[in-house]
Amino acid sequence: MDFSLIVFASGVVFGGACAILATNKNRDPLAWFAIGFFFSFIALIVIAALSPVVKSQSTTGKASRKNKSTNGFPDDPVDPERPWLG
């Protein structure tokens, strides 16, 4: 009973630490909590060594293209059905 309580408590502590680091690095905190819960110290080392995820600017680029247009149409439209057109 005592050993299982220690294992569970250490899993919660390491899972929480991994989730906090994952949030600070723009990664999925729930997944890293689970990884930290099961792999404890190894997962904490891995998430500490990973670099932060840079958020994609594709959504901001589309919004800025709409705002730069003078006639209501985007300057360089992207056709998802025919990507070879540009």
C-alpha cells in the first residue's frame, strides 16, 4: 500500500512538472502530463531539453492579406483545389 501511494504521488508530481514545462513551451500539457506520469524523471528531462514550438503565422498572414487589399479582394489568393495556380 505504501509503495503504490509513493509511485502514484511521484507520478502526479512529475506529470504536473512536465505539464507546466509543456505549457511554457507551447506544447500539449495533457499529453505531457500523461507522459510525465508514466515515465517520470526521463520525461521531465526530455521536455526540458525540447525547444519551444513556434506558432504558425499562416492564420495571421491571411488576415493581414485581407486588410492590405484596396478593392476587397486579396492581393495573391490561394486556391486550395488548384494549388499549382499559385
